[in-house]
Amino acid sequence: MPRAPEPVHVLLLVAIAVQVFVPCTAQDASDQKPLVSRLTKDYNTSLYTISIKNGAPPLVVDLAGTLVWSTCPSMHTTVPCQSAACDAVNRQQPRRCRYVDGGWFWAGREAGSRCACTAHPFNPVTGECSTGDLTSFAMSANTTNGTDLLYPESFTAVGACAPERLLESSSLPQAAAGVAGFSGTTPLSLPSQLAAQRRFGNKFALCLPVFATFGDTPVYLPNYNPYGPFDYTKMLGQTPFLTNPRRNGGYYLPVKRISVSWRGPNVPASLPAGALDLDVRTGRGGVVLSTTTPYAIMRPDVFRAFAKAFDTVVVRDTESRMVRVAGQKQLELCYGGAGDTVLSFPMMKRAGYDAPAITLELAGATGNWTILNGNYLVRETCVGVVEMGPEGMPVDGEPAVVIGGMQLENILMVFDLDKRTLGFSRLLEWDLTNCYSATMFRLSEILIHNMANPPIKCLLPPAIVSLVLLLSCMVGVATGDGEQPPYKPLVVPLVRDSDTSFYTIPIKNGAPLVVDLAGTLVWSTCPSTHTTVSCLSGACSAANQQQPRRCRYVDGGWFWSGREPGSHCACTAHPFNPVTGECSTGDLTPFAMSANSTVNGTRLLHPEEFAAVGSCAPQRLLASLPAGATGIAGFSRRPLSLPSQLSAQRNFGNKFALCMSQFVVFGDAPVYLGMEGRGFVDYREILPYTPLLTNPRIPGYYLPVKGISVSWSEPGTPVSLPAGALDMDTRTGRGGVVLSTTTPYTVMRPDVFRAFAEAFDTAIIKRSKYTYSNVTRHPAVGPFKLCYNGAFPMRKRPASMDIPTIHLELDGATGTWSWFNDNYLVFAPGALCVGVLEMEAGGMPVDGQPAMVVGVMQLDWNLLVFDLDKMLMWFSGDLAFRLAGCSYSSQIGCLIPPAIASLVLVLLPCLVATGDQRSQQRTSLPLIVPLVRDTTTSLYTISIKKDDAPLVVDLAGTLVWSTCPSTHTTVSCLSGACSAANQQQPRRCRYVDGGWFWSGREPGSHCACTAHPFNPVTRECSTGDLTTFAMSANSTVNGTRLLHPEEFAALTGQRNFGSKFALCLSGFAAFGDTPVYIGMEGRGLVNYTEILPYTPLLTNPRNPGYYLPASP
């Protein structure tokens, strides 16, 4: 029986114990490492927060802020009023400031603070300020060398106390406790204080919305470079930033001109000379950067000139096919088709929409700042640049232009406060990378933070650092030479539960989790004793970033009683059941998981073990989920969803694919399916794709549906809806069309459903006029309101009913998503019904009140590929209409049961090992292993040896033999195995010297058995030690369900599962007495072992092969 993996906390304690023997030396202040800290974007306010204050909620990042300020406890330390810090903090206060009374601040001062300094915290969004004590805050962040997270460091920063009422505004993130000022001109900003304390260079870097670094450090990002990640700070453009003598704070750019370009020459915004200049006498004008303003804002005269230039470029370069259309909300610059045509910016292959570029031409810089598509396009058609309103600019100083958060995202910015220069990249997606890809910011920080009490003051040696990082990633498969295995994509079976219609993946040690496309977390029931994640960690911040808006609380009961000793600051999260709408509270904990890796989607490798952070949940939260399911696997774009965690850990691409209902692929891997006339084809290359919309309030995947139509041989009948009926309102989060794997059927809002039903009826009537069919409406059956009677004709290929097709017309997509009969046809008693439902009085079954929910039935038999970096989705439509499928190939006749077929045959063969609870040994289940045909030799190999080295299948072979490491175990020469191995040697054999075999025997192997490996192709043989090989294969139940990987050294003697095996060349081998299911036209999947003819086999007393009896 294989040894169970060690718990995460035990392994981490081992790593910590090793470092005790490493001498710790006091670090000189000049040798202190740079720091790195997570940033998080709040989607309600579009502001960025930094989790740096020990044990406290995050602080809002303000590039122009001069102070750090936060709410304080009633008892707090103070800073003397005669100190240099007090002098610095009162040197300049904000020019525009509405005062908010602090109230109680002085009552809680510690004894002796008679001359305590007061400061003036300022809310940059509301323009309000207050008065509070200057105090010191305890903070912590991880050190870094630019490539990895090292150890956590604790430090203090001076800042101001602030009253709660300074936060009482919907303009700040709900969880924020204050503001962290990042100004470069004041000594009490966060970067300035850290530079003065640690002497690691007066620099900081921002890569919004992901991380901030403090100090002079490289930043490694992977892109198309074949040699791996490289330091992006070495390839940045450089510009000086200007100082506003009247406004201590902001970073001003020396912009001399703004221009717009697309497919033709640049068109400059027509502005008078000096329109963008900063007036150093008054402090007005100029172009300033802001992290507290969501979009760029321009003074009216600048905006009008910019809008005219943008209009000119769009009309010119589309030959008047696109023009300005009515704006949306505060966005005035929106574009669409001329006249009544529907048109939007087209898609590019690599980096989103093909749209104009906005260029800021900088004086004294080494390059211009170019604002590309992803930094300004909102809802794919509008420009995220707005005109200043009558109330003035939202920042202090009356600048001409404010560059907002959207324009700064996914750009690496390095601020050198000594040289007063700013290094800037272009939009990183254009280099096929992004801020999330930074090598120093993987999920490893989650468990490293748990070692931070107290902080480790000595730098761990490289070997220990590697061990900690490896353990935190929890990849539990060791290679032969001890190196970390490469990050390969992973494949997991996807099983549909027939009772609930939901999909599950058996990835958590064999325990299935329900797939929720809109889920933000992984959650499951937990054992009574479990590890926890620190409340100071980035994972805890991410887990609590957004809780479900509709949620009935279910008491968790016992969760905290089972925490391990020492978990005083354990993070709690909020698991959510998307079916019942119930939620609870539970500890954040790491879950042990496993899945099979794959190479290029064509070869199965070893099972890999890893950890995913998730929430514990009470048993009662499992109501309405499939029997046997232990929780939910969230698949949304949020950082703690399962795809996001795997992408961050393994760096294999922020993509995943669902082939409903057969398998899931995590990572950037091809998906091979059989295609008639072409064999196996990577379907990703031939599928249409659509952009996915982002709902700032809901984490689901929204489609840009601009219309719905129904066709049946005749031209399509459009669903008559008012303009915008299917649009998503990004301000409220309502409306839109969202995908759901927790809703059995598509659900439409009543107005949408009535229009859809009318169009469907019309399509039926149109066809009936010339086919004389007698298809008529039938009364509703159960929840289905659209039901019909009559004889629908049949299609020949695929063999199915000829009924109407439903089309979703997608804005900006390369094709239309069509629903054929299997995607909506429901066989109800006495009628055929459409699996599209009208929303009931209780509202939509998902959060956010969408106009339409696309349910499980409509996703079945579809291949969906999600790219979370580019927010694109490739879609196939019903694969049967492409004469393909997730579960079979039209070219290869070897099929096994639905849950396994696609994995073995379609992915050549992708047999996914999902792990199981090792404490329950399963010794009697059959095994299944992929076979692969080598095209050069036409021989078949089997990938069963645990080190991934394939073995050639020889039906007449008497031994398993393989190359061995120099040191290996041996089998006694007195054993029965030795006797069997030497029972018969090949009769015709050219000897090849074995050479070194005996030199590597382990001590004590004085009576080691030797055997005679034989090459059946060359007829050569040799002599070598008899040894044991570690092997593994997946077990199966009745040939219908794939289980966990099993490790072994032999088969029938160990497992007692029947002395049988089956070969389906070149698909798979099955060991043991198991059915073998193959697709049969008209009958579906059939156990072929029950219908095959059979023949006796003859025994040759001199040769071990299988002989057939000749006909008489």
C-alpha cells in the first residue's frame, strides 16, 4: 500500500526544523531585502488595496497620498509633537478638505503622552479630512529576490489615526481600514518610510492590480521568450516626472501632446500650446497619475479635442462603417455601426480588440506612453476616458488630465524617487504576459505566511527555500533525480450526476466536488482536526474579497474546535451553496488534491499531487448537491478559484477547457477530438470564440449576446426584444447572459421568454406551411411551458430529430453559438418540450438578476475553452453535429465507458488519475492503462511504470524488464519468483553483455537472483538482476467510472480480480474482469464483452505465446 502524503503542516515544520541548524547572522541594515506585497482590486469601487498592516483590514493605495492612516484601537501609542515626524506630517495639508470630527481620539492615549502629535488624515475620494494622533502601525510583507518569495519581515510605519466616519462612504472599499499614501515627495508616505528604514533603494514598483514591490528589485515576468522569464525592469521606457510645488503628492507626466492612431497616420488632438503644461506658480494644469479615479478624466477643452481626434481615426480607418453612437452612463465616447448595422471593434488573435491606440508624447522621455485597447475599452465599444463635470476634477490641484486606474492596470511601473524618473511598460498583454504571471508571486505565499509568527530573521539557504516553495505548491510527485517535475497541464474526469444534472470532478483525493462556473472558492467538508491559513495572508484577503450577495446563513457549528494548536489568527471564509443560496463560515485550509498531467494533450503522464486553498464547510451546506459530493470547486476568474490557483502554482497558462460531460483540462493544452476525414484534430484551432464580459459585482462568465433567433430550414426568426434587453449593467451588476453549471436548464426573464416563445412558435408555423407537418403546441408539462405534439422529421447525420435551431448572436465573436436538438429537447410525457424555462416569481436561480442564465443542458456535448487572461471563450456547439464528441471518436472504434472514453481515446489517451483516500485500500478493482502506438516502429507501448518510461507490449513475453538505476533492490535467489524467472529462457538468443548490473546491488544482496531479459524484435538477450519496479494505473468500477491511481509491483497475485486482461489497440489495456463499453449505432454504449464471439487458445509447451486453433 502506498504511503499517504504527509499533512502540509508536518512538512512545513520539517522545513523549519532544518533551518535551526543554519546559523543566523544579524543582517546589516544596508543588506535588507526588497519587499513585495499583494494588491487587490475592489470591484465595487475600482480602487486598489494593499494587505500590509498586521492583523488589520487592507489599506487603499493612493499614489498622491502623503500619509499612511487607519482606524486605531482606543488605546494607542503616540508620537511626540517635537519630533521630526510631527514636523513632516504637518508641513502641508490638502488644499480641498471637508472636515470630519474625530471625536474620541485623545481619550485613548497612553499615559504620559502630554505632547502628542496630531495629523490630518485625508480621504482622497470624498475630499474629507479629520484630525487624529500620529502613531506607529505594525506591518509585515514578504522579502523577495525578484524571482521568489523569501521570508516574511515585520516592521513599523508612522501614520495617523482616523475616525470610523472618515470611512463611512460607499466610495471606499467596504473592507478597507484606511489609506496608504505612495507619494514620492513626502517623508511619511509608505515607500519613503520603507526606503529610509531599510536602505534598499528609494524605489517602488506597481503592477496593478496584483502587487507592489518596495526597494531596488528586478521583476521577472514570463512571455514569448523561449529562455523563460526575464527582468522586465531592464526594458522599460523612462520618463522624468514633474513636481507640483503647490501639491505635495502626485506624480505628473511631462505630456506635450496627445494623439490617436489606428491603421493610418497619427491624428493629434488639436490643442493650443501649453494646454497640458503644469503651472508651477499656481499648481494647476498638467497630467497626473491617480489610483483613486477609475477612468481617465480630461478638462472639457482637452476632452473635446481628444474626442474629435478619436472620431476622425475611427471613421477614417473603418471607411465610415463605424461611427459615434449614444453613450452609456458617464461614458460619452461609444462606437458602433453606421445606420442600423451592428458593428463593434474586431478581435485580434493575440491581445483582445483591434482598436485605436492613444499616445501620450512625453518630453525628455526615452519613449511615449501608449494606451492600448485593454487600458481604455469599456464594454468593448466605449472609451474609458470621460469629460470633467461641473463639480471639477476629483483630485486636488485642478490638473488638465487625470490618468485613472484603468489606464494603469497591467502595466509595470517603477518609480525612482531619488532620480525622479518613472519606468513604464506597455500593456503587458501585448507581450503575452501580465502582472499575475510575476514569478515571485505564486500561491507559495499562502503557506509561507503561516511561518511568520515570529518572523524568520535569517535568510534560508537555497535548498530550504526550494523545499518550502515546493511544499507550498504541494506537487507531490518526485522525479528520479530529485528535481521538481515540469509544470504540465492537468486532466480530470468530469462526471454528470443524473439526479441533479450537475457536474462533478473527483479531484480532492477521490471525493467529488461540484463544478460551479461562477464559484469564487473551493470548499468542502473537513475533518474535525485541520490546518488553517493565517489571517494575515494574501489568501485570506482574496477569500474575503467579495461574499455572495444573496445568502441564507447556515451555522457551521464545530469548525473552530478542531483547529490545530497555535492557530490564533486563523482565516475564516464564507462557503456558498449556489443551488440553495445558503452560506456558512469556515476555516480557510489547504486541501490535498491530485490529477494526471499530460504532454501536448497526446500522452498521459504521472499523477501529480498538489494543494488548493479552500474553505471548510458544515455537512448541512451540502443540501441539494449530488449524492457523494463533498463540496464545490469554483471555476470563476477570481484568485482562489480552482483554475486560478492551479495557474498561479504551475504557471501553465491561465486557461481551462470543459468537454461536457467527460473531462476538464487545466492549463494551455490542445484538446484532440476525432473529426471525420481528418482523424484527431486539436479542436481549439478550429472553434469560433467570443469575448467574455466582466461583471464588476458578480464573478460569473457573461456572454455579449446581442440577439437571439430561431431557424428551421427557413431563414431565422429573430426574437423581438427592445434594444439593450440582454445587456449587462456594469454599475448595478444586473442583466446580461451568464453561464451556469448549477442550473439544469436555461432560464429567461419573463419579457425575454415571452419574445423567445413567440419566435419559436413562428419558426414551427413557417416550416409547417410547406412540409404539411402537424406539429402543434401542447399544454405545459411540469416546468416546461414550450411543448409540442406532432411528427418531427429525422436527420440522417447525425441520426436525430430535425427540429428548430436556437442561435445566440454574439457581439465581437467569430461565430454564432447554435443550440441543436440535444441541447434543448426534453422528452416529457406525451410531448416534446423545449428545455428553456421562464423565470419564476422567486427570481433567478443565480446571483445578480441576469436577463438569461444558460444552463447545464445547453452546455452538454460542448467543448468550451476559457482564456482568463484575455477573457475569451472558444465554443463548439453540439459536437454530434460536427460528427465528433467528448466521449468518442468517429475514426477509432475502441470506446470505453462514458466517464473514461474521451480520456483514453480522444486525448490519446488521457486517463486521469484523481487520487483517493489512501487509508481505504482497494485491492480488488480492475485497472485500466493507455496504450500508444509508435508510428516509427508500429509497436505498442504501455505507460504503467511509475517513472513514466513506457514499456513495449509483447504478447509472447515472459518477463517485465527495463533499464535500472545504478543502485537497485534485488530478489533473493531462493525465492519462488527467481525460480519462475528462470523456468524457460528464449531458445534463440544473441547475448548482450549486461556489464554494470551487479555493481549497484544494495548491501546484503549476496544471493541475488539473475534473470534473462529478451528483446523480441532483435532476438538479443542479456542477464540482469531480478528487481521490483514501482508501477501505477487507474482503477475502475464496472467499467463505468474512473477511480484513483493504484500503485503496485505485480497484478493478479496481489489483486485477486480475475486472471483476465483486454486490449483495444491502440487505445487501452484493462487488467481484471471488467466490462468494456463501445459505442454502437442505434444502441449507444454497449458492453462488448457480452456480445463478442470467442475462441479457445492453444498452449505451446515450448513457447509462451497465444496460439489460435486453425479451422478444420
